[in-house]
Amino acid sequence: MAEAIPIAVGTKTVAVTGTAEELTTRDINCTSVFLLPLTTNTDVVQLVDLTTESQKITIPSTGLTIPISNPALIKIDVAVNGEGLDWVAV
């Protein structure tokens, strides 16, 4: 299997809890995105379901890979203001 080379990397923090924010505003063509909560977080980071924005999935501290074609389609929320995650698109 060929090694995946990152297309884009970034860090995303959410200013205000309860206000889901896009992972990035850039349109990036990819096959998947790996999400890894920051080690400095004191509480959870959640993936937001874009169809309802009311359903949320907690991202494990070990990270989560999502098969998706564009990281701009991902929204996250946090339990504590200013916390977030690192992400890698491949």
C-alpha cells in the first residue's frame, strides 16, 4: 500500500462552545481527514452532523479518520471555549 502524503494540515479551535465552526474555509480535494483533539484540551471535541447540526459525535482522544472529499464539509464544537483539534487531509 502506498504511503498517504498529506494534502493539507491545520489546527482548529472553536471560540465559543455551542457554536459549531467549519474545520476550514478552504475547499481541499482529499479522500479522508484525520482529526486529533489537542492534548491541552480539558474536555471533549465533537463532530457535528451537518444535516441537523443537533447531533454530535465525540471525537476520541486517540483521533478519528473520516472518509470525506473536502474538510470544509466538517464542523466541530467544543465543550470548553478555545479548545480544538489538529487535522490532516490526505
